[in-house]
Amino acid sequence: MPASRGPTRQDGTTFPVEAAIAQHRFGERTYVLAVVRDAKERAHGQELLRQREGAYHDLFEQSWDAIFLTTRTGQIATVNRAAVELFGYSPEEFVGLDARLLFPRADDIRRYQEEMAAKGVVRSLSVEMCGKDRVGFPALLSATRRQATDRTIQGYQCLVRRADAGPSPPAPAAVATREPDTVLVVDADQEVRKHVGVVLERAGMRVLFADQMAKALELL
């Protein structure tokens, strides 16, 4: 069980540990066995993961492009604000919605499925999409697979940009004059790293890449 504060060194500083405690009885005596393991590296890794998740959440919500995540069978699980504005559904209406309803043309769905099956990623596919009002509009669709640690497919991440909307609006002057944020992307899948890098760079961020934790720590 993780300790709340950790043991204390001679200099008064503490460090995180994991402790396993068990009670054993031998004859008339009861003994308590405690095994303590330094959890500093694990705690550091968890903090890096929290920072990564926070950065991804900020990017997800602040992106000018519509982004939605689906389950493996195509039901929408979550969307960002740009998707709500583009398609006209509320966040509550989006949850559980069949993503195929966003495509008025069946051949666009087929082309998307074929490209995803062949390459595992879709980049700037020209399609027609529609919102709640069922009015079609041209769009560019990019998508990647979302995989678990055992590489099983959990679902898909889709990014949509209207093809008739013109260039993205310029960033506010206050943002444009400061140094761009740097984001470290860590993933073993090269295609995933490329796709996430495109999204981050569109958001005006400087991107570093690593395919394993050792390289990530070196860059940090």
C-alpha cells in the first residue's frame, strides 16, 4: 500500500515508498513483516503522465479543428468544443451517437474504412459531412486508432476541418509574441507520433518525439 508521506531520512527529507505489510503467527508469538520499496521513480512517472494528460486535454479543448473520439464500433465517446460548434449537437447528444450519421454519403464511409484498414491511419481524406441540421459541407478528415497498452484497438480519434472555411483564424497577438510551448510526445507507434505532431504543430506548439521512456527522459 502506498505511504501517504513516506519515510524520513536523517536530514529530515521524505521520499515516496510502497509498503507491503503482513502478519504471521509462529507458536505463541505474532510477527509483522514489512517490505518497503522506494517508489520515487514510479511517482515521477505518474507525475509525468498527469502532465501529459493535462497537456492533451488543453490541446483537445482549444483546438480550432473538430475532434471526436469513438469506440471501436463507431459510437462517439467524447468531443471538443469545436466539434459542438461545427456539427450543432450538444455534448450530451454526441455521447453514444453513431459517427456514421455525420456522413451523408455511404461511399465516404466506405473510403474511410478502407483507408483505415489498409494503413491504420487516415490523412486529410476529402469527404462530405453534415451536422444536426443534415446540411452537407465539404471537409477534410484525419483519424488514428486508439490502442491499449497491449495494442488492442479501443477506438478511433477523428479530426475534422471544413474544406470551405478558409485558413484558421490567427492567434491573439499576446499568444503570438511569446515563445511556443514545448510538448513531448511519447508513443511506440510512429504513425501515432506523426498524427499527434500535426495536431500539436497546428496549435502553435513546438514538438519533441520519443518512441520509448528512456529517450523521453533524456529529452526532458
